[in-house]
Amino acid sequence: MARIAVVAGDGIGPEVVGQARKVLDAVLPGIEATEYDLGAARYHRTGEVLPDSVLTELAGHDAILLGAVGDPSVPPGVLERGLLLKLRFAFDQYVNLRPSRLWPGVPGPLATVKPGEVDLVVVREGTEGLYAGAGGSLHRDTPAEVATEESLNTRHGVERVVRDAFARAARRERRKVTLVHKTNVLTHAGSLWARAFEAVAAEHPDVATEYQHVDAAAMFLVTQPQRYDVVVTDNLFGDILTDIAAAVTGGIGLAASGCINPSGAYPSMFEPVHGSAPDIAGKGLADPVAAVLSAALLLDQLGHADAAARVTAAVGAELANRTPGVPLRTEEVGDRLAGYAVA
Amino acid sequence: MARIAVVAGDGIGPEVVGQARKVLDAVLPGIEATEYDLGAARYHRTGEVLPDSVLTELAGHDAILLGAVGDPSVPPGVLERGLLLKLRFAFDQYVNLRPSRLWPGVPGPLATVKPGEVDLVVVREGTEGLYAGAGGSLHRDTPAEVATEESLNTRHGVERVVRDAFARAARRERRKVTLVHKTNVLTHAGSLWARAFEAVAAEHPDVATEYQHVDAAAMFLVTQPQRYDVVVTDNLFGDILTDIAAAVTGGIGLAASGCINPSGAYPSMFEPVHGSAPDIAGKGLADPVAAVLSAALLLDQLGHADAAARVTAAVGAELANRTPGVPLRTEEVGDRLAGYAVA
Ligand SMILES: CC(C)[C@H](C(=O)O)[C@@H](O)C(=O)O
Ligand SMILES: CC(C)[C@H](C(=O)O)[C@@H](O)C(=O)O
């Protein structure tokens, strides 16, 4: 039976993860879950972000379910670099998977798009680019200060994530992959991405391809999100584009993500895209759908495609039955989802 | 009288620039304009992108009006790096100014936003960041290939553009500046931007400030574009965010931009955000509004605030009178705009 590590985290993290576990237990009884206390609260209490011993323990699990970590009281970068990105890099989670669907029943912000029309997945590279942490500064706090950030891209790293994107597209109905980059300005990295993309595309004559600059893609995600099937892009572009995709499909309250190591050598990690939302924490008002959809991605990754499909269908039922404007209760949504999933 | 250089460029460039000049001549008779033949066509004919002699001549003008350059037949980067970015960097155009308004009469894609509610300007840094051209690659075309792109940020470069943003905000009604960066991941450059922003903010107690990560800003531009007044951000983030802002306010067909050197030591350059649109080139179907609004920014920069306001008002009249779905004719729009502007 699957052994998962649970990092509920800060703010609304514990509330939404609670519902995700409820749904997991309903569709796949017997999952063994171990809680790990990580995030802003632990940082403030002990000064620790991610002790090596915890990293080692996490490595022994089949997957990690994460709620949300962070709080405005923690300086920027501490938990991001020290915990979230540390896990993505240490566990070589190079596929950062972010599906976006405009669910029937969800009032999206776009006048031009009908529910059901948007169904895309962004395959965001997760272990390279500007997230590598390569950069520094000189003459800090003087008029001569200079600061750099370096985007590192390897053929190894780019090709493997592009390959994953094509494999996913080949299993989908529309079978299309869009590469997004900025080849006209970032010519070195752009060229590497474009050539790796072409090479992998040649192995998939059945998959349609297109290329877009990141600024154009940001625009088309607003004006024509229907056009996308699978989008593959670098770490930072993926960060931005997935928030746009979430915005046009009803907000990050519904957006799930998986940080996946496809080899299985290390555990993959599943987390809602939203943050810890301290303003509504503890009030039972957070929407657990993003966490529950992340749990569905977890099930899928662990080979339980059937259970994953039941959870996804449960979310569809929940969203189709919501009355816009009626406030939701986290616990009740969780109960309903668990109910739908086993019905 | 003002001496301007005109680079009509490729595709729809000459058509839309023709209307911008028509409107300029109407509101400010006697402008001296010199045409420069640059772009994809010249590149194919002569192999030249931007000869030094032309750069020197351009430097002698009060401003540059540019239509659009580029064509799919030119390899990515050649005209971008060799012409557009070359001019921005050579003429130290560090303020890349991109206003977005949801004009009454324009059908925006958002169900949640009413015409007149969005009126923001992005002050995008224009001479640093990932656009510096610092990067390279090793072991090209082998499995060991690595490619880098480096973002270079100086206190000098950041502070001056932040200062410009605050000065603009101080002259606007809402007096608010939003800094957009990714301080939680790009900690070195992010810290420099945040500290420069704080220092300049301290000189402007009358201007409200906020900070947002770029992914959150991309989302809020879709869900709540009304919240922004002046946005200041780095070169690449500005590239992406301004296309989102354009998308939510009716598309890049209406989006103007100025690449401004506020010192006046070199000419500033004004160009529509859209590209050369080869598919509709020569058909008289391109909307010249973005080019005409760019000409209004040019007038403003050269100290003709009154003429600029008349052109902007003319655009307002034109857009308010359009019937959605009725195709437009480039020449006719130009004629109408010139008429409104002098009425
Ligand atoms: C919190 C931050 C480090 C993270 C990222 O930039 O990847 C977040 O924005 C995300 O998208 O998961
Ligand atoms: C053509 C390209 C170099 C340019 C940029 O990236 O700045 C364009 O996208 C723009 O926004 O003006």
C-alpha cells in the first residue's frame, strides 16, 4: 500500500490537506500517511527550514502531499528556496505538471470562452532555468551595486521534460504540443529549447506542434485559451503562464500541480498552486478543490488511474452543483467530494 | 520644428505608420520627417540590419516613429537583437512605457470589467535584465550542451526607472505604484529592485505602493486589472505583463509603446506593440490605432501635451463609434482620426 508523506504547512494548508486526505482515504483505503511539520510555523519555532534528516525521511515515501507553506512574516526566499525549491531540486522533480480546465459550473472571467472549452496542461520544467539559484551581487547597498540571476539550461534537462510533454500529448485527444520560450531574445537558451523540441517532435509524427514567444502565449491564454492542449516551457515562464491559465479557468483556488520525478527514483510531490492565504486561515472557508485535484494527480502518478478518475469526476460534480455567490465550507466540500468519489 | 525619423518597416508597418503621420501632420503641421528603410526587406536585399551610419543619423533626430519590423523568413533574433534592441540600448531608452486602457466601445474579453475601469501604465525597464544579451552555450548540438542567459541588474539602471515610475504616478489621479518582480526566487536581483523601490518610495510619501510577484500580477491582470495604476518592473516581466494588459483591454491592435530616454541625450522611439502581421499586410485592413496612440506618446514626450491629448481624444471618439464586427479600413480610420483630432 502507498506510503505518503504529508506536509500540511501553514495557513489554510492543514484545512485543505485534511479534505484531500479524506478523499484519498475514501477512494483508496489503507494509504499510510506520515505527517511532517514544515513551513513558516516551524521556522519561527526552531529556525529550521528542512533538516537533512527530514529530507532523508521524505525520500523514503512514495509521494508527498503538500498543502501550502509560507507567511508574510518570513523573509522572501527562505521557505521558497529552502523548502519548496529544495524539494523540487533534491528529488529531481523535473516535470512540474499543471493542468487547467474550465469546469462546467465555474464562472470564468472570460466572456469569450464557454465551460468545457478549455482543457490544457502546462508541463513546466522544474529543475533548471532561473530557478537554479545561480546569481549574486556586488557592491551591495552602494550606487555601484550589480545583481545577476542566471538561467541554466542543459540539453539533458530540456530534452527530458520535452519528451515527457510529447508522451502526455500522445495520450490526449488533440495531440498537440506548444513550445513557449523567447527565442528571439534569449537566443542561447531559446535555441537549445527549440532544437531539443524539434528532435523529440521528429519521434512523434502523430503529435502536432507549434511555437510561441512567451509574451504572445500570455496574450493568447487570455484571448484564446481553447487553442492549447499541452504546453511545454521553462521554469519561470511556466510559473507565470500557469497562473494566467488558472486565472482564466476560475482562479488558483481550483489549480492543482504535481512536481514529478517520472523515473520514480525519488518521490513526486503534489500541491495546490495557491498559497497559505493567512487572511482566511482557520476559518473553514478555503476551497479544498485544488488540494483534492492535486491528490488526484498523486493517485495517477502512483498508478491508480481509476481512483484518480473518480476523484476528478467528483470535483466535476461538486463544481457543477455550486451556486455562485454562496460561501463554501471547507469541511462540507471535503465530505461531498468523498461522497461523490465513492458513489 | 520637430525632426523625426520614420522607420515604417515590414508588413503592416508602412500602412499604420502612414496613418500616424497623417494624424501628426494634422495636429502639428510642419513636422520634418525622414524615412529610413530598415527591417526584414532591407536585410534580405542587402544583408544589413542597422548600419552604423544609419544609427548615427537616427541619433540626430528628436524622436523615432517605428511601424513594425520582422518577418518569419528572418531567423529569430536577427532583427530583434540587431535592430529593435540595438536601438533601445544604443539610445539608452530605459523607460519602456506601455499604457493600457479599456476604451469605451471596445469589447474586452473580460466579463468582469466595464469599459473605462482599466487605465494603467506599465513602466518596463528597457536596458537591462535578461535583455542585456549576456549568455552563451557550450558543447552545442551534443548531449552535453549547456546554455545560459544572464539577467544583469544595476542599482543605477533600476533606480532611474523606478524614479520615472514614481514621477509618473505622482502626476496621475490614483498615485499608486506596483512593483512586480519575483523576489522569492530571484533573490539577488529581487532584493536590489525591492531596495531601490523602497528608497524612491520614501521620497514620495504621497504615492501609494504595493509589491507583487510576477505570477500573481499576471493573474490579477486577468481577474482585477482595475487595481493597477502604474506598474514598474524589469525588462522581461514587462514584456509579458504588457501583452496580458493589452489582451484584457482589447488586444495588441490598440497597444502603444514608447521607448524613452528621459534625459533627451538620445532620441526616444515610439512603436505599436503589435508586429508586422504579414498575413494581412498590404490589404488595408490593419488597425492603425496603436500606431496613432504611439504618435500621441511621441507628441507628449516632445512637449506637445496639448496635441497629444487631442490625438488621444480622437482615438476615444473613433473607438466609441465603432460597430463590433464591421471590418475596418486602415486609410479610413486614419482619415477619421485626423478629422477628430483637429475638430
Ligand atoms: C512559491 C514559489 C517558489 C513557486 C514558484 O515560483 O515555483 C510558486 O509560485 C509556484 O508556482 O509553485
Ligand atoms: C520583438 C521583441 C524583441 C520585443 C521585446 O521582447 O521587447 C517585443 O516583444 C516587444 O514587446 O516590444
